[in-house]
Amino acid sequence: MPARRGAEEARARFSELLDAAERGDTTIILRRGKPVAAVAPIAECFPKQRSLLPLYGSGRGLCAKTIRELREEGERGWTACRRARCC
């Protein structure tokens, strides 16, 4: 369970909260008893993303439509939408 600190206490001891985050601990910041923010290790907030490079080219042949076909399909949809006056 993460530690919980009031906003004033968190402001007064912010460097300690950063030290705790470096150690892997999360602290919830409260304002008037309600959680409003967290000081957490960066890896917890932004997990490392896998590289997409190994997937490069693996989707060839999955889509039979050409750019022109997609463009024409979009134009047909937009024209129908304007006729129906929904946009």
C-alpha cells in the first residue's frame, strides 16, 4: 500500500518523497483528504516500450486496398455525410 501524505507535508518533505521514489516507493498526495497526485518511480508510470523494428515489414499483403481506393471510399462517405447534413 503506497504511503499517503497531505499536500502541505508533501511540499515540506518533497526531497524525501523523491528519495522514496528512487527506492521504488510510491506516495499518494492528498488535498483535503482526497487523493490528487502521486510521486512514483518513473518506470512505474512509463514502462519501457518494446522496439517495433522487428515488426517492420511483417504486415505486407494484409491490406488489399490501395491508397486510391481508401481515398475514394473516404470521399464517398464524406459526400453521403454532407448530403445527410450530419456534419
